[in-house]
Amino acid sequence: MLFTPMQPLLLVVLTAVVLPSTAVAHGCDNHENMTTRVNPLYYDCCAQTRQYKVGDSYYGNLTSLADSLLKSVSAPGTYFASNNVGSVYGFVLCRGDYTGAACADSLNQTIKDAITNRFICPFYKDVTIYYDQLMFSFSGDEFLYNDHSNRPAWVASNMNYVNGTGGAGARYGECVQDLINQTAQLAWNSKLYATGESWFGEEGVSIVYGLVQCRPDPKNDQKDLCRKCLADLVSRIPGKFTTSSGDHRVGGRILGVWCNLRFEKELFFEETKETLKLNMPKRHLTKSEKALIVVATFLSFVILIFLLRWIIERKRESNIQKELEEWTRLLTVEIGSIFSHFTLSEIRNATDNFSEAKKLGEGAFGPVYRGQLTCGVAAIKRLGAYSWQGFEEFRNEIRLIAKLQHLNLVKLIGCCMQHDEKILVYEYMPNRSLDDVFKDVAKWASLTWPIRQNIIDGIAQGLLYIQNYAQPETCIVHRDLKPSNILLDGQMNAKISDFGIARMSSSSTTESQAIIPMGTPGYMAPECFSANSISVKSDVFSFGVLVLEIISGRKVATSFRRYKRSENLIAYAWRLWEDKNCKQLIDNSLSVEEHNQEAEIIRCIQIALLCVQANPEDRPDMKDVVRMLNKDTQLDNPKQPSYFHGPIVGVEVATTINRTRIQTQYYTAIHAHLV
């Protein structure tokens, strides 16, 4: 094998890892001076009598061999190639992490230096060249080429030592020996190439890095050849890298044509998942790393909670979406093309992505936009994220109003529920709501008594329909009649809208049902608070309030000063009725000519006061109201109405997410007795 007495070999030991620009050469004759462009670690030009000439057969075979090796080693992942052309034998062996194109590039330059330009061993037939990541050898002697002696070999070492004082050098030597031994076992049992790392942790050396490699030999038992070759190299480590005083070189290498090894205190190869790890200490975390782990764990937990919540929400929305789609599909089948299910994309296009320029107004439910759909101009109500109305109110409005077809009810064209959006699409009302007209002084003043009377009649007809004719054996209680829910078309015809909190009730006008108070203070009947119940008479009360507002031009929450007392519209109207001075309630914007209809207006005031009586049983039903509005019949005298004591705050009375709690702090107590 290597370094036997029968096979003398000149060993050149370098004392630096970074080699000089001129290579170290060994051979049977003097070598030519190298140019600075060529920098092999070591080369050997043997048997000076064995030389060739340019143009002879050996030269032709050598160039063909070089081309063959270059082509073979260029394949991806390839690091070894061998062949013979005629009597010329050769091989190239690149390091295991230096394969394919990279290996071929280095070989190509070596071929130019040794064969084409003959910078290295010119005209010699037996040449071996070692680079850091490549070895190249060719010979005209088959026996010499196949000789398993591993020669010519070369040894080099790092110039630095692990001091032998205290036994550190010896321990380092044992660490190196063990690392190379175990890495060698890995090599001969697998790919003939292996890398390893071992912890040392003394004398400024943290980790020792090792590499071993064998030359493949498909014709023989290459596993056994590799094992014997590497075992011989490992056995020589102590003698080559330890001084007599016990110091040990921190790095070194032995290169041969059949196997080689190297160890260093710095990483010099490409690590892979197959790199052997020995004696690595368990790393203790620093305080900052522990803090980062705590923070990362907390953030992961928070993200997980939000993710689970998001998944649950998406699942819920998906189920709701499927339910709504199925429900609207059945509804569409039932009532035909009157009702449609729009996509969010259609709604966005219709409203210029909900632009401010398209906004008509905004209520407790959210904003309303004017939109141009394929079916025409529409009012698009977008339920706001902050709105107390949820899916149940949204679906309730669709369920109640989609089938309703009446001149005095706003027509629901369709809906959209997609990506957390809940949208209702109505027919477009050019004159918007009665509340908008109230706010426009000039527009309100332009409303003559016939127009106002038509609005009152329209509201009454709409209520009559939903209470008696919309559903067989049942009626609908709107629960939130107020000016903003009375819309006006181009001819100022009134249409009732917003059935979000409406409820189905028995057709009996005296039946009531337990409810959670919802609606708007001032328009809500007293039994909604005192008994938590509703009936069709609850809407009759709201109608009476609306009539008083339309006649007076004042909102129910308006504060009137009378006898040093602050009164709202209902109380004020009742006091005027008691004083037989109802003319004072009539809106000043009505002209003198219209006051010729004073008796008719006062009759409407009397009907309104009948509607707002404290006891629901004392209020007329909508059939009687419509009859009283259309016929000059004898009217009963109203009893004392129920009214709010003091000013009324005009805000919605709504439930929170927890529907068992009621937000009652915004309205005052109701009194059913005279003050």
C-alpha cells in the first residue's frame, strides 16, 4: 500500500493551507517552471525516459482520451470518469461536492495546461496532477495505471498546532482519528465519498471537519479496496501530523490516486444531510433567544386563535351563503323573475364600487346607493359592518317583502350576500324618503294638503294590505314605521320600506306576542315597553304619529313649551285638542287657500289621536282608519293618548349581540296617565 519500504516515496510537507502560486512537483527529472496561471497542489512527472512527441500515436490517443473524459464528467452529478484509448489510460476524480459542469470546467483547464499547452510535465507519458477539488492522471503503462499502491501520494499540513501542553494535542489527535475513522466507514459503505464534523471545543478549535474519498474501481471489489486504502491513511495520521512534543497540526491532508483524506478546523466542503455529526453539544439558549421563543409562541397562539376564528366565521358564512342561495333559488322559482340574486361584482359595477357620489343616504342599517343594473335604476342598501342588523333581520326582510306586491310597498328586486356583504336591492324612489323631505325646508313647504293627504292615504293603504291581505290567516307587523322608512316615488306616492324587524302575527287585531323592544322612540307603541308585546295596533300607533308629523310639519321629538312645561308633539297635539284649538297644530307652510280645508285637516288630527291612544283596544284597526279617511263618517272622541314625558331622543332601540340585554338608556319612561 502507501509508504512501504519496498515502495519508497518522496513526501513533500507544506506548512501552509494557502499554497504558493508555484506548485510542488515530484518526478524523475527536473520539471519546467510553472506560470502563475497554473496552480496545482502537487504534480508528478515520472519515468523521464517515457516521453512522446506531438503528432505520434500516443499524443493522438492522449488527446482523444482527454476529450472522452471531459465529455463523460460533464454529466450532471458526475465526479469520476476513466477510460483508455489505445495504450493510453487515464482518469479524473473530482471531490464529491464538486460535480458535473464545475468538475468539467476544472478538467478542461487542466487538460489545456498539461496536454495542449504543456505547462505541466511536457511530453511525459505518466503524469498525476492534484488540485484542491480535482485529480487527473494518465499513463502509457496499464500496470502502473492499475497499481493499487496509491502512489504517487502527497502529504500537506496546516501551519498551526493544537498545543500539546495539558494533553490537548493528544485529545485533538484522538478526535481527528475517530472522526476520519467513522467518516471512512461511511464512505466505503456508500458512495466512496463522505464528510463529517466532530466537536472538540479546546484551544480555539470548536469543530473539526473531515473528508475522505476513494477512487471507484468497477472491475474489482471497490468497497474492500476503499476500506484498506483509507485504513492505511488513517493509521498514518499520528505520525504525519504530531510532533515529538505532543503538538498536533490543526489541519492536514494526504492525497493519493486511490484514496485521500483531509481534516481542518474550518469548514472546507459543502455540508449535506448525509454529513456525519459527532459529539455535538446540546446548545443552550440565550436569554434573548428564550424571549424570542416566548414571543413567537404567544404570536403563534394568537394567530392560531384568529385562524380558528376565521375558519369558523368562513364556515358559518359559507353555510349562510348556501342557505341563502338555496332559499333565494326557491323564492325565485316561487315568484318568478320578480326577485333576483345578484353577485357582488354586479353590485360593485352598479355603484362604482360603492362610491360616495352614488350614495343616497345612510341609516342605522348602513348606506344606500343609487345603482344602474341591467334591470334599471335601483336603490342598493348595504348593511354596514357596524349595524346591529344581522343575517336574521336581513333574511326576515327578504322573506316578508319579496312576495309582497302593492302600490304602497317598496318593491324588493333582489339581494346579494357574498364575502361578508349583505345587500338588498329595491326599486328606486326619486324623491327618497319622507324624512329627507322633512329636512328640506323648501321642498316640505311645496307639499300642498292634497299631496300630504295622498301620502297619508298611501301609508294607510300599505298598512291595510300587510295587516289583512298579504298573508292568509296571518298579518305582518312592521314595528318601525317612521319618516325615513316612508319612501316617495316620482309622483310623491308613499311606499313603506324596511321590513328588517317586522314580525308575523295572528290575523286577530287584539292578539299580542312577547317580544324584545325594537324600533324608534316616539313611534313605538307603549305596550312594546310596558308589556314587551306587539300587535297590529302597534303599527296603528306609529301611523298616528306620522299623521301628526305630516300635518304639523314637526317631528315627534320636537319640544314644545306650554305653561312652562316641555312637551313633545303627541302631548302638544292632545293639549290643543283639549283646548279645541287644533288649528294651531297645522303647518304654517300650508297656504290660506288650503286652510279652507281646515275641517278635513282637523278630522285627520282626530283620527291620528284615536290611533295613539294608550290602550291598544281603544285604537281603530287599519280597516277602520282607511274607512274614516275616505268617508265623512262620525268619529269617536279620542281618549288621552300615551306619550313620552319630556323630550324624545330619536335613535333606534336595538338589541346588542346578546339579545337578552336591551339598550334602554336612550329613551325616557312611558306614562299612561295624565301629568
